[in-house]
Amino acid sequence: MRFVADGMLGKLTRWLRMLGHDVTYSNSLGDDELIKVAKEEQRILLTRDIRLYQKAATDNVRAFLIEGETECDRLAVLAKKYEFSLTIDISESRCPKCNSRITPIRKENVAERIPESTYKIYNEFWECQNCGKIYWRGSHWKRINETLSQAKEIVRKS
């Protein structure tokens, strides 16, 4: 899926990127610029702003008004609407920070770029092809999976 997200959806943008979706995001883009990006790049505009949503609809831009109080709720609504999986496939994931693809990198090639304790504990690493950020399945991975499990449960019950 290809999305453009408004400035209120930074956290959701990161989740969608981890799930492998191509999401353009900038908290400095105005409504007209968001609509232009959606049109030119054939993206679905995601917003929590009812006026922006209505304007996009008037301009024949595919848009979705995001509702829900938590990231779990928002992920569930989107996954149900666009029928995508709430499971991270690291080979499809994108950098949560810049949206570029991440690829495996050998452990010995990241030794100088990560904490020593991380190097000792973990063996699998991925690097963003654009910004160079290094990722691994650290202690945060449990929280990530819990959030996705909760979102899956919301989808199942709806």
C-alpha cells in the first residue's frame, strides 16, 4: 500500500512502514501539498482532519479519515479497510524514520555503530539503505508484538 499521512499521524506512519507500507510523511506539509502528493504519486491520503478529508474527497483524491484513540485502534481500522496483515515481515519492512527499504547487514559490520551490549546479545541486524540507521529485534520487540496482537484482536472482533 502507498499512503501519504498528515502531520498528526507520525506514530501511525512508523507502524505502517514497519509493516512494509510505503508512507510519505512530513509534519510540515499543508493540506494542499498533501492532496497534491496523493494525486501525483497515487497515494491514499490518511488524515484525522475532517476538513482535509472532505477537501480530498472533493478533489477526487482517495482518502481515509483515521479514527480511534490508540495506535492499536488505528492500525486495526486500516488493516480491516485495506485488508493487510498486521504481522511484520522484516524482508518487507521499511525504515520507520525515512521510509526506505531496510536490508540485512552482517553483525561484524555494525560493531562500531551500536552499543557494545547490543552487539554481544543480538546476532541479526538490518540497515536502512538511505539513512543508515541500524535495527535489531531488541527488548522493544515484545512491545511491538503486543501492540500488533491487540490490533489483530480488534480486527477479529469487528
